[in-house]
Amino acid sequence: MMSSIVLKSLNILNFKNWEECALLFSESINCFLGPNGVGKTNLIDAIHYLCTTKSFLTHTDAHMIRQGSDFVMIKGLFDRSGQEDEILLSLKKNEKKVLKRNDVEYTKLSDHIGLLPVVVISPMDSNLIHEGSEERRKVTDLILSLADGLYLHHLLRYNRLLQQRNAYLKEAVPSRKLRADILGLYDEQMEPLAAYIHEARQTFWGKTKKWLSDFYYKIAETDERVSIQYQSDLDQGPLGMLLEQSIQRDTEVLYTSKGIHRDDLEMHLNGNPIKKFGSQGQQKSFLIAMKLAMYAVLKEKTALPPILLFDDIFDKLDQERTKHVIRLVREMKFGQVFLTDTHPERSMQLAGQFDVNACFYHIRADQKVEKL
Ligand SMILES: Nc1ncnc2c1ncn2[C@@H]1O[C@H](COP(=O)(O)OP(=O)(O)O)[C@@H](O)[C@H]1O
Ligand SMILES: [Mg+2]
């Protein structure tokens, strides 16, 4: 039997603009079609929630509760290489969200991450180019957490120690009670965690970089050179050494000025930063190629084709490049795909060529869904 992950059905109650919705899916490609504002992107986000416990749009869970309602529920039935898993996410107003797998509640939400690998490609990806380094670290951390349970565990511990170290600096320096031996205890614990995370990120971006050039060429069919470069303080040496060297500075600024929490990713087109020198179309093609490259590396790591969520990919891409993206996804032996489009004919034509088992969901302005 082939290994695969398939979302067979989705049931939602009071999720964002959806009061109630129940859908059955194809194991190949599923297209949510309809005018702006009917809730297509929200359906993609509901699937993202089930796989990662988080939205790809907002950091505030309370926003998922439909206005005027006091709870939300999302339920998905997944088939993982023959094993069925019912994942249920619910949230009541002013309470913490609850996640259950086959009726058993998770004690820690992070225990769920990795069960259902997923990659989302959306217009929000432009934040990766235009926003600060935190966005780039976040996308790296999510995908590495999906691929490797130890990564998330180490990252959470590192972040907790970092917070404690910063709090200690803030408290002990002004009151002149700073002790090098206490600071050293934090450094000692952080060093191996940072080393693990650094190595994982370096390996991941190294592999992604190789796929990126190939994918960009297949989408854009130009000889433009694209590249990414992972950058970390730890490229200079182990964390313990860096922290020792920066102790003077840390006691001045009252936070930890070196470490993997400052890592970044540079993105280049023909040797120049894509942020300044890339056109909108080039940036869009770059981001799709990069996300598909990340998908390829995640797939290699988990030995499973992750679920692929494509929100409004066709926007800002001309017809040729759109066709190339579809062809590339098909070549890559993708798993289950969900996409959204405001132009039903375009998607029906493209997805129809792509796979005869494609399913189309026409969402009307009154949110009735018609399946074709
Ligand atoms: N918590 C919420 N309660 C009610 N409506 C919401 C909530 N969150 C988002 N919406 C509405 O959902 C709609 C957008 O849905 P979206 O999935 O982005 O549409 P589409 O992708 O089809 O253009 C907007 O009209 C927005 O106001
Ligand atoms: Mg949308």
C-alpha cells in the first residue's frame, strides 16, 4: 500500500464566516471556487488548523469563532496510509482551545504536530520577503517541527531558557547582583539545543536551496539565478563561545544578543536581494518555487507526501507560469491538494487536465456549496 495522508471529510461549526459546513473530499485535487469573501481561504485555514493547531493567517485563536457565536468546532477525518484518525479542534469563548485525536484529548498541543504534515502556499507568503526575520524563522520552525518531533521539543526548551536568561539579565544587572556562574548555567543548557537547531536549519535550507533553482527554472523558464542563504550567529562558532564573548554587550542591552533566535534567510535574484530588485511576478514565482522546494524536502523527510494547500496561487501569475506550476506539482508526485480560485473556469480547465478525479466545490454568496 502506498503511504499517503488524505483528509476524507471536514465538518465545521461557527468557524469564521461559516456557520455550518460539511464536505467530503477527493484524495487527489479539491478546488474551492467562488467570488471574493465567501470563505474559500477560511476553509484552507480550517485544514491548516487541524494539521498544525494554528492558523496561517492570524495569531489570535479567538478570531476563529464566528462573530455572534460563543464556540467553534472543526472536525476532520484523516486517512494516514490506511489508518483513520478523527481530529477535533474546539474552542469556547474565553477558554483555551482543545484538541482531540480519536476522542482522546491531547495534554500538550505540540504533541499533535508532526502527525499530519502540510504545506500552505498563499499570498501571505509575501511576508517572507517583506517582513522581518521572525516570519522567516517561523516558517522554518513549523516545517521542521512537522518533520522532526525532537526539533520542536528542543526549540521550545531553548525559547524558555532564553526568556529566563533575559529576565535574569533585566533583574540582576540593575541591582548589581549578576553572577557569571548563574548566567553560565543558562549558557550551558542552551548550547546543545542551539547546536541541534542550527544544524537542522542548515541542513534543511541547504537541501531546499538545491530544489529551488530547479523549480524556479521550471516555473519561470528564464535564466535568472535564484538562491537562498541561511545565516546564523552560530556559523561563527558554538553558542557557549558566542555568549561568553558578548557578555559585556548583554549586560548593557539587558537581553541575549547572540543565538539562533536571530537567524535569518537571505533571498537573492541574480545576486541581488529579491526584496529590492524583484518584480511582483518574480517574487511570486520565487515564493512558490521556494514553498514547493520546502514541500519536497519535507516529503523526503517524512517519506509521505504532505497535504498541499494552495490559496489564490493564480493571482499575479500569467497563464504560462500558472500552467508550469500545475505541471510541476503533478511531476512531483504530490499528495492531496486543496486550492482556491475566484475564476471557476480557469481552475476547472487546469485541474481537469491535471487529474480526472479532481473535485470542484462552488461556493455561492449565501454559502451554499455545490459539489461537481
Ligand atoms: N470570526 C469571524 N466571524 C465572522 N466572519 C468572519 C470571521 N473571520 C472572518 N470572517 C469573514 O470571512 C470572510 C472572508 O473569508 P475568506 O475565506 O477570506 O474569503 P475568500 O477567500 O472566499 O475571499 C470575510 O467576509 C470576513 O469578514
Ligand atoms: Mg481568499
